[in-house]
Amino acid sequence: MSEDYQKKLYRGCYPTSKQYLGAEKANEYCSCTVKALSDKFNDEEMDELSKKDEDTQLKAYNFASEFCANSLKLN
């Protein structure tokens, strides 16, 4: 995934996560999630997923959220 796409994902993740996790944990969580998604999807695949319904998107991205939450012991 391109660096620009990663930055866009991070900027979408951080503000909401910061409300629940605080700045430091939100940074760690969002960085981890973006890296996991970047390892699995390229820009075109992310664009295609963004056109799908919310449930489909959540299922596609869930592995990254769970992995990062478990790694950072957030759950």
C-alpha cells in the first residue's frame, strides 16, 4: 500500500481511537492496524473494499483490528 494511502488510513483511525485509548495507545494501535492492512492489501484492493457495504468492510479489516488490540493488550 502506498505511503499516501497509509497516511489517509491513519488520519481516519487516530482521532476516534484517541478518544477511547488516549494519544499514546491510539498512535500504537493505528500504526499497527495500518501496517497490518498495508501488508495484506494494495491501494486498488482498498479502493474496491471501500465501495462495499460496511459489514463487508468490517469483516475484511477485522483481522488487523483484533491482531493489534491483542498485541497491545487493549481488550
